[in-house]
Amino acid sequence: MKNVYVVRLGDLYYKERELSVTNTYRCTMTDSLNDASFSEDFDSAKKIAEKIGGKAYKINLEEAE
């Protein structure tokens, strides 16, 4: 079993940070946990969550047989 962290804001999950045409960064969000970005480091997930006003959540991943 492996612990990872995901950032959630309301019903959306953090996917990635991308550069826009105005040379500023914006966050891309998704409504699917399968498309969300996972982090193994809680501190980095927490920093992202603080920037976007969301929360970092721990998820336990299990291998399927």
C-alpha cells in the first residue's frame, strides 16, 4: 500500500500548472480523481492547496491482483 496526496477544491481536483498566453501560470482542474495529479510529498501538496484555496487529502493506493 502506498500513501499519496491529492489537492481538492470543492468538487474539483488539481491536475497541473500551465503557462498561459499572457506568460502567467494557471491551474488546471479536473472533476475526475483518475485525472488528478498525485504527490508523494505532503508538503508540496499542501503548498499547492494553500495557493488555490483548497485542501490536501491523503489517499491510500492498493495494488489490484
